[in-house]
Amino acid sequence: MEFLQMKVEDRIALITINKAPANALSSAVLKELSLLMDDLEKQEDVRVVLLHGEGRFFSAGADIKEFTTVETGEEFAELAKFGQDLFERMENFPKPIIAAIHGAALGGGLELAMGCHIRLVTKTAKLGLPELQLGLIPGFAGTQRLPKLVGSAKAFEMLFTSDTLTGEEAVQWGLANKAVDEEVLMDEALKMAKKIAQKGPISVASVIELSRFAKHEEFYQGVNREAQLFGKVFTSEDGKEGITAFMEKRAPEFKGK
């Protein structure tokens, strides 16, 4: 693994995202995470998965530079579908996945966190989906999971304005479980993981399986449509302008085309 490290101790698999400077979720990172999920599902000595980021951030978003190498809307849609399927698999994974979030979980980083079962955050962490700031939209099921967690009105506000929530605000809105000081984040996450690891793995997996029935068919229809529109938006003039402006570190000029 080039961007992910894993160690197993006390029935807990600790996965570290290590892709400086911002732990951006490139397709390579997503593929490595998918392979780790394959391995973890087979490891009977692992009962809980703990995911966190090395350095300043949990994950500050998707890899925008990689987007410049994608040429067609179909390719963008396929990229979205891969991330969607991976995060859906995580949400349905038979072993609980805890995200320990510090610094920032933005864009694809927040979509990754929302694919986990539990989210612990630092009080000053920033969480949001700022894609519209670049003339883009979330592509890893963010448009479907965020309203389920914070409600449609707050989700619209976050998406339309690109404003972020602090860790403490995220807890208030139901986007995170608990906010703690940064110096104790991993201690608190490991404490929770150890408590869960003591439970019977069959009963834990059963609870996760049963949670799937809380989703309606419209959720999956929305996820599929998101992937299609993800490709459409990226190939629009505004989408190209947003990416170019980001790379050139200037404000974009959108024309609605």
C-alpha cells in the first residue's frame, strides 16, 4: 500500500490515510481502501475498524488535480460510481467502522466519513461539502447521505453556501457522534473501538445488516442519478471553469453553461 497503512491490535484495525499534504481521495487511494476492505472482511481477529488521517487533515477532499486528466462525462460518472459503491460497502460492512476526524473532512473526505458507522471529531474540525464553490457537485453519495443525517434544510444550506460546520456544530446537527479536544481524539476513538470489540461479532454484524432496511429505494435511485449528474456537471463550461480557477487559485466566473 502506498497511501494507506494498517496495523491490527486488540481486535482493532487502525487504518491511516497518508497522502500529503491533504490526504486527497484520489482513485489510487480509493482502490487501496477497497483492497483493505477485502482483507479485513476475512480477518477473524478484527472486530472494529478505525479510520483516521495522518498530518493536518482527515481528508480535505477529492484529488482535483486528477480531475484534469479525465476527459469525458462517462469517465467522471464511473469515478463517482466506484466511490459510491465503496462507501456503500463500508456502510454495510459487517464490522463497525469509526472515523476519527481532525483538521478537516471536506468534499470526498466528508463523504468517506459519512460512509462510516460512527464519526468522532475534534471540536475545531471543519466538515462540509464545498463542491458547488467550484461549480461542481458531490459525487460519492454526499447529496443523499447528508440530508439523512442533518435534515434537508441544513443540507441545502451547506451545499448551496459551501459553508462548513465545526466539530461541535456537527454533533449538534447529527453529523457526528461526539466532539473532543484534538489531543485526546485517538484515545477516545480507541476507547470506543475497544468497547465495541468486546461485543459478540455475530450480534454486531446482525445490527449492521438490519440497518440496511432503513433505506428506501429512492436513496439508491438518487445515488445513481448523482453519478450521472456528476459527469454532466464536470464536463459543463462552469465545471471546467471551476476546476481551472481552483488550479489557478482565483475566484471562478460561472456563466450557467
